[in-house]
Amino acid sequence: MREGPEIARIAALVADPVRSAMLLALMDGRALTATELASVGGITKQTASSHLAKLVESEVLVADAQGRHRYFRLAGSHVAALLEALMVFSSDAVPPLRTGPKDLTLRKARICYDHLAGEKGVMLYDRMLEEGWLGRDLDVTDKGWTKLAVLGLQQGDLPSSNRPLCRACLDWSQRRHHLAGRLGKAVLDRILAVSWARRLPASRVIVFHPEGERRFGEWLR
Amino acid sequence: MREGPEIARIAALVADPVRSAMLLALMDGRALTATELASVGGITKQTASSHLAKLVESEVLVADAQGRHRYFRLAGSHVAALLEALMVFSSDAVPPLRTGPKDLTLRKARICYDHLAGEKGVMLYDRMLEEGWLGRDLDVTDKGWTKLAVLGLQQGDLPSSNRPLCRACLDWSQRRHHLAGRLGKAVLDRILAVSWARRLPASRVIVFHPEGERRFGEWLR
DNA sequence: CTCATGGTTCGACGCTAATCGAACCATCCC
DNA sequence: GGGATGGTTCGATTAGCGTCGAACCATGAG
């Protein structure tokens, strides 16, 4: 009676149909707003707010405040593992949800302020973390500097300023983080400089050349 | 809203503190009676009966009726996986529960009707399944007959009768299945015949000789 | 500044489900 | 057979929580 309550408390969070629908919608790693999640659950935003507060409080979700929006995502892979363990009991698919731009080129790669966003930007950020180019605090590791040197980026080349070197920026089409900060800008600059990709005039679209896309992928291993 | 309910339904079963305590008590693979589980949950047997009916209905638990007792155990490893996924959120230990005979020799190995029970019996049964001596329907495989031949058991030696060749019998100290049926009897007979162990006079205790215990373990790989 | 929109807080309502007492059925032991 | 024990069913009570309306705060656009 003393050991059960804790797992029961977590299970209770998933036990509500609305909350479980919200969690399933986040299974692919995206981050959604409170209003979108309310729509997913088919409830009003007051109720959604109450649900989300509970999930954040118990660290099942984490929230990123961005302007007047709050983006919610799963707190980690252990949450996804829990949901998968539940799905075993009755095979479910993750629910589709149209979101973001229709324009496929925009979705694939584009400029976000001054750095790379879209699928390619998310891929860059994910790999840098996976491969250990970045540490947990978003500090660049020795391995990271070695790989960045391949692109022609030296540690001394990056002007120091108030702006952080690395920052995680939330992507509005992918709804996942990508690399921002001074390094984010520098990497995009180099990618354009070595002609792996080019920027369409008067547009935010970044177009990778076939050969450049291949090299980009190789560079990330 | 159509995909969430199913996982919510399962989560709701674990969400009750009493039910989760019951499930945790079964995490080690034992089977417990309804009354014992009522005690684990600190509730009356009526309430426990209601909880257990729900868990069986949803195939989270399975029940073995044995005389006037009903033994409940987890329906499979996927249930244990679910509980483990929940325990990640707050490290819990599996609760201890004293059960069964105090007598250590009885607990280790004894005769159950005419076959081997206790730790050694459970070990025999588990290994036969793990190593593929027995198929899913408790049929003896070719590999099984090969290994049984080492003990001097030929397929033709086992007299055919109404009694099933292999049966899973629930152990009252280990609370887990062990091998019964004609094969269960035959194996115990051979173990005694080759003097790996002997039966204490006027007792159900089976005592393994040190050398016999070693060979028994080797035989099971 | 004003309006629109995203999000939260508060309070009241209503439904679901856990709980136990009482009665009942089944099995085992003597 | 009769008594004891394990387990289930039924019904009534109670408590918790999901829900939404209404009001409120914060941010962004014009």
C-alpha cells in the first residue's frame, strides 16, 4: 500500500481518455499548443489547461513558453516507452494531425530568422546531440569542433556577443527543436557558402542541391 | 478520440492504488490467491474480488482455479513491461511478501503427488520451455526427446494413458508452474533412479546430493 | 490605446467507480 | 451430514474528478 500509489498516480494521468489522446498526439516528438491539444481531445481550453497542468506537474510533459503560446511535448523517451507498453494491449496507430505549412519545400528546409529550420534543421540538431557534438547543456564538445572544422568553422571564427552560442529553437512546422544561436547562424552561412544549398530569392525557402544534400547527410554520419 | 480510449482503459486498471499494489505483488511471476491479494491491497475480499474480475476480464491477469482457491498471476511479460515502464517514473522496489512453508528443504524440492515441485521443479519447467524442450502447447520437441534420452528416457518408455503427457501444475510454495503429467512423474523417477536425489522416508521432501544437484543444473544447461 | 487571441483560475454540477455489509455458492475437512 | 473457509454477487453509500461557464491575465497586431 506504500509502493503502489506512485505508479498508480502516473497511470491515472494516462487513464483519462482525453489525456491519453493528447499524449498519443505527441508520440512523434512534436510539440503542440494547448489549443491544438484541446482540439485533439475534443474539449474546451479550460479543461485542456487543467489536464496539461497535471501532466506538466507530474513531469509527463514539459512546456516551452514561446510568446503567448505554450508548446507541450513529451518529457522524454520514458514517456513514449510507457505509451508503447500500453499500446501492446491493443494495437493502435498514432493519430495523424495536419499541421504546419502545406508547402513541402518550406517544410523541408527554410530560414528561421538567420538559421536553418525545417526537416533539415531538426535533423541537424538531433544528430548533433545524438553524436555528441553538443553536450547536455548545449556546449560544443571537442568532437563537435572537429566536425565543424570540416565545414570550415573554427572556434575563433565565431564572434563572441551577448547572443548565446547555441540555442534550441522550436520549429513551427516540425514542432521540434532545431539549432539556433550564433552557431546556428554560422552553420547555415557555411552551408550556403560551400553551395550545399541556396536560398531562393525573396523567400525563406532553402533548396538543397542533390549533391549537397548527400554531403550534408554524410557529414552528420 | 478513437485511438486513446483503449490505452486509457488499460491505464485505468493500473490507476487504482489497490490494483497497482496487487500487480506489483505479482511482479516476480508468482501466483497469489484472491484472499492474499486482498490483504496486499488492504481491502475486504468482496472488493478484491471486484478488482480481480476487472483485471482478468481485460486480460491483465489470468486466473487458475485450483480446488476452492483461485490463483492469479500476470497475463504475460507485456504486463510486467508495462509496470516497469511505470516504475521508471519513481523507483520502486517490488514488495516482499512472506508466503508458503517455512521449511527450507520443502521449499527447495519435494514431491507434488508424483512429480517434482519446489524450486527445482519450477526450474525444470522454466528451463524446458526456455530451451525449447517443450513447445507452446506443452508438446515435447525433438530437442526435448534428445535431452530426455540423457536421463535414460525414451519416448516409447512412457506408457500411454488418459493422463496427459505434460501438464503445468501450480506450486504452492513458489506459486509458479512446474512440470506434471506422465512426463513429470517419469522425470522424477529417473532423477531418483540415477541417485541425483533421494526421498526422505515418510516425507515429501526430496534431497538433492551435491553432485546430483550439479549434474541436474548442467543437464538443464 | 484598443481589440483579438492564447491561456489560466474559480466555482458549481454531474457522473463514475471504489468501498463494504449482507447474503449466497462451492469446496474441503472431520 | 455439518462446520469452516475461499470466493462471488448485489445494493447502497460516498468521494473523487472531469467538465464547462464565466471572469480574468498576458501577449501581439493595428
